[in-house]
Amino acid sequence: MDILHLVDRLEELFNESRPIPFTNNVIVDEDRMLDIIDQMRVAIPDQVKQAEKLLAERDRTLAQAQEEASRTVQLAREKSEGLLERDSIVEAAQTRGEQIIEQAQRDAKQREAHAQRMQYDGQAGQDDQAAPEERARKESHLHCLLRFGIVDVIMSLVDAEIRSGR
């Protein structure tokens, strides 16, 4: 039974009691009053237990909410750190890629110069009256080899970078 209801019944019993003339005292039905007091003694521990349960549940809910908030903040921190790290990795990869391309271009120029020297040296020893079509075919073949050489250099540099874990 609700404690407030029992207090109301006790107050009602007091209001229904007969006053003693010329005093502030009243005559109360002792059995009814003791019955209400007994019911209060039983109801108070039940209500205290309910209140304790509510407080424990509230505390548990607050603890769960705080833990969840902490996890969310930690995940957000980790994600932001990962994004920053990823950005630095991308920047480093771009820089390294530019270095690889520059090195490949330098190597290609060296190969082209070497190939031109070899072509010139080879032609100097041959008959100067070689057919222009044959010369054009050889030059085209040489340019293809040079292009594939550039691709090979780039691919070997990229493979080396991947293997080294950069």
C-alpha cells in the first residue's frame, strides 16, 4: 500500500476523532490508529526498497551512458588520428611517386642519349647509302624500345618501393 495513502488515512482518523473540551487533545480510535501504523511499518520498507532499486537503476544507466560516451570519444579520436596518419601517408606517397617519375625521366634521357650514341656509332661504320626506309624503321624500333625501357624503369622502381614497404 502507498505510504501517502496511509498518511491520508491517519489524518482522516484524526479529523474524525472527538475533541476533548477545553484542550487541544482528541479521542482517537486506538485500534484503527494502530492498524494504520502497522500498515505504515510494512509499506515504508517496500517503498524504500523500490526507491533504492530506482536509484541503483539510475546509477547503472548513468554508468552505461558515461562508458558509451567515453567509447564514442575514444573512437572519434582514433578515427581522427587515422585520418591524419592516412593524409601524411598519401602525401609521402605522392612525394615518393614524384621522385620515382623524376628518376625514371632522368634514366630515360640517359638511355635515349646512349641509344642515339650507339645508333650514330653503328651508322658511322655502315655504308652511308643505307635506304631511308630502313633507317626510319630502325629509328621507330629504337624509340619503341626506349619507351618500353621507361616503362620498365618505372615499374621496377614502383616494385622496389612496394617491397621496401614505403
